Amino acid sequence: MKHTSHTRAVRFLSSLLYFFSILIFINAFNFQHNPPGAWTYQSMNLPENRSLTDITFIDSLTGYATTSDGNGGLDTNFLLKTTDSGNNWHIIMAKEYVFQRVIFLNHDTGFVLHGDEILRTTNSAISWSRMPVPPDNFGFSDIFPLSWDTVWVCFPFIGGDFLYRTTNAGYSWTRQFQSSAIKKIYMYNDNFGLVGSNNSIQSLFRTTNSGINWTEIPGQNGFTEMFFWDSLTGLKTISVLRRTNTGGLSWSSTPMPSGGLIVNSTCMDFTISNADTLWGVGGIARFPNKSYRGILYRSINKGESWQYQIPDTSFAISQFGNSQFKDRYTGWMYTPGGRGIYTTIGGDTNFVTRLNDLAISVETKYFLFQNYPNPFNPKTIIDFELGRKAMVKLRVFDILGRQTTVIGEELYDAGMHSIEFSSGTLPSGIYFYSLYVNEYLIGTKRMVLLK
């Protein structure tokens, strides 16, 4: 085909527009950080330096959060809302005493625990009303709504904790159970659920008939987070993750990554991103310069085994305490102080599977550098540095995490090295390249192919 000056101009403008669209895409996801770079830093800027007590997102944009103060609840605390994925939060309610929980069943219906009251909205937090509450409560410990009218609550009382349920929006309540330590509730459905402590006290009870009867699970403490995929398979944590395949009748500890740079393998919270994939937080890694960084855990087999990664160290977050995923791609990790990170592409696929991978990459002089030129077409140069002689390979992935190419797979001497990467038949788009030294993952960078 013969190209006229007009067609050449059109092709040039099309390429220019595509180039700028790629740049805008990169900037929108804040891809300027060091790998893993699928996360963007956020700060909730909690009012009056309050602490985060609970947070929930009902879609990729809309979320709610509650706060507590350090003065026993005597100061003003807040219910907050975001409509832009957590980038900005505004106060929708301010009251004395602590806001303990916020739970939304859908876009319209939500519940807030505030001291000894239950607040409910059925119009997306435009207005709130007080539900009638059980008698004699001095402040609730937990709430678990199954629908707008069926709600479970627990609260401390003289001689033990009470568990109540309503099936008519609070107009009447039935006491379901009393025990020395009931601080948390999880109901899989109307019939099956568990209650227990939220600390190391051994207190875990199970019902399969809507709370008419309860069975104590011997030797088990309670939970701070719990989830069941079905009536048999579930996961719970109080610092230590435990998994059940027997509907909660027995639990086994789930080993978390440890060793190397990891100084704390705690799992404080976890969340489900899709059918089998979970994300967890709570672990801490210590670098040679004695700085601490929070760990992200991920499991792709319902919590049977876990990998870990450390997000961009420039975030300087020493430990995450809250994990939230709304769907496969959109997730948040926060500290009690309201600092956190956010992803819209399902987090980073760069996970460590062996315990000493990170120790090798940090303590030994192995470095992966940014490719140049970038964007590129059709070739680019990738530099890396080795502290000692080693077997090296570079793996290239597309934006969906599928491996497209392996290059430079051979033995290299210590020092600086450069490898030329040719795009071949790959289409335009964003790609990731990972450096492996002696089969250990060292780092990942991203590059843009612009044809």
C-alpha cells in the first residue's frame, strides 16, 4: 500500500494519541514506585488523629469507616464515607463514644455499632435510625446482620456475655446464649454459625440450629476474622490462622511464611478477593538497615498455603492491620492510623514462594534496573547487576500475569550486564519483567510496548 502524506500524518497522530493514552494509564495507576508496584499509597487523614476501628467497601468506589479515640470514648468519634475509592473521606456522623463496627449488606442497607446503640440505614447512609436494642446492654461487642431485619449482637453483662438475635428489625429480641467470653459472631446462614472470644481465651461455640443449641469446640480460642466457603470449609484468625474442613468442629494451624527477613508471621486480618484467593496482613519484615515493613500475604487455594510480598518500601508502612478486597481487582490494606495502599488491578503477581527469597535479594548485591528506552518499539535494553557469579533468567509477563517470554537464561559472572529484549509478535501494551537469580526472584519492573 502506498502511503501518502495524509495517511502518514493520520498514522503519526494515531500513534501519538495511543502513546499519550498509555502514559495517562500509567499515571492513573501511579506506576512510578519501585516494585511490587501494583499498589498506590493512600492516607485517610483521619479527623483529630483518631484510630480506625472498622472499614468496609460496598463497591470499587464507596466505602465506610469508623473511629475511636484514646480517651475511653469520651471524645468525639466519627463515621466516615468515601465515594472515590478511599482517596478522600468525609464525615457523615460525629458522636461521643466509640464507633465499633460498620457493616453494609448492600448499597442501601447498613448497620453501625456505636456504644450501646445500633444505627441502621436503608437509603445509602442518607439518614440513620436507632434500632430497638436488647435490655441491659452496656455497650455492644459485635454485630452480625443477615438481613435488614435479622440481626445477631453480643455484649458484656454481669456474670458473662450475652448473645441475642432479632428477626423483626429489633422489635423483639431472643437471648440465644450466655458464656464467659462472647465477643465475636460469625453466621454462615440462618442455622450455622460460630461465636467466641476475640483474644487468646479459649472460647469457641458452634450452632447448626439457629442458636437453639451450642457445642463448645475444645481447645480453641475465638477469632477476629472468620469466613466459610461452605458449611465445612472455613478459616479464622487471632494472629494465628487456622483452617477447618469439618464445619468448625476441628481446626488446624495454617503455616505462614517465616524466616529470612520476616520477624513476625502474624495474620491480623484477611479478605476474600475471588473464589479461592485470599489476602492477609499483619506480618512484618526487617531490612538490614533495621527498618520494618509490612507484609502482604496471598493464598490461591483457600488458605491451605501462603505466599508473601513487601509492597513498595517507599511507602514506609511497618505493619498493615486491615485487609479489604471488593472484587478480584480492587483492594485496600490499611493501618490502624489510616495509612494504606490501594490496587485496581488485583494486586501484584510478584510473590515470594520460598522463605529466603527476599533475604537473598536484599542482603546480596543483585539489582534489576528499569529498561531503556521505555516505551519501546521493537527493542529495549534490560540491565541487571550481580554480586557474584550466578544462573540468571528474565521472565516477561503480560498485564494478566501470563508469561510471554524467557530471555537471558544462562550463567553470568559478577558485575553489570545488559540483555536486549525484542518484542517480536507481541501486541502493544504494558508488560512486566522479573529477574531470577539461581531460581530466586529478585525483582520486577514494568515496561510499555508501543507499536
